[in-house]
Amino acid sequence: MPQRRCRRGRRGRFPKPVTIPNPTKVERFVPQPTTTDNPIQIETAEVEALRLVDLEDLSQEEAGTKMGVSRGTIWRLLQSARRKVTQALTEGRPLTVTT
């Protein structure tokens, strides 16, 4: 079902409705997951790269310098971490950090 949006101000065209084909069934996450699904494993390096780039607003080059790896490695860590977090959010699976 399309989600209704409204325009900001009086002028301009109305925004197109956003269609969400597979809405998530998960409404919240709790510290101790109650599902019996197998958890998604995320590495500490992926979490750190995600924290530096998305939370601290550093560039990938700056994050790579802080972690002592190349920008390409940061890019791969971010891609993997974002995929895992998105999968955990949409499927309602627990997310565990591995060392």
C-alpha cells in the first residue's frame, strides 16, 4: 500500500507516493531477542567502520587512517555491515557481534 506524503509549503507538485512492496513485520528490537532464528554474525571491524563513517561522520579515507587500513577495505567493511544490519532489521533476526 502506498504511503501518503505531503508537500512542504504551498507550491510545487505533490510528491509521488512511496510503494513498499514487502513491509517489515518487526516493530521493535529488544536487547534479549525472543526469536529462535539463527543470529546474523557481524564482525567488530564492520561495527567500527560503521560507527566511524555513519555515526562520527568521517570520510572513508579518514576512517581508514584511524583503523590502519585502506579506503577500499573500509568500503568493503561498510558494504558488508550495512547488508547485515539491513537484513537483521527486515527479517527480525538477532544481530551478534563476533571478535
